[in-house]
Amino acid sequence: ASGLNNAAFQIGGALGSAIVTSVAVSQAVGSDPLAALTEGYRSAFGASVAFAALGLVVAIALLRKGPGPAADFQAPALESERRG
């Protein structure tokens, strides 16, 4: 399970970097190179904030589902509890 978690973390980081870089390059247009680069970075940070907000909404939605079927589980009584 640890290897799968590490692989998912690395793939997610690479995919996130690729998306943010693509947004930055696609929005870096204009006659002034510094202004274009600034606009590209501004768009990339905006995309990063949007993805973080989406992740927060998904996490909150998944955490509000409540306890799963394991919450109904009753542990068997110990032998000393049965005698008493």
C-alpha cells in the first residue's frame, strides 16, 4: 500500500506540474516578454488555486458522508464481562 501511495503522489505531482506549466505557457502572450511572463504566471497560480479549491470541496463532500458500516460493529464481550 505504501508503494501505491508513493506512486500516486509522484504521478499527481507530475500531472499537476504539467497542467500548471501548460496554463502558464498558453497564457504568456504579448509583445512585452516580461508582461507576458507575468500574465502566464498569474494564470498558472489562478489555475492552482482553482484546483486546490476543487480538492477542498471534494474532500469536504467525502468526509461528510458519515461513518461507514464499521460503526455498527459491536466487539464481542470479554470472558470476564460475561461472568460478572
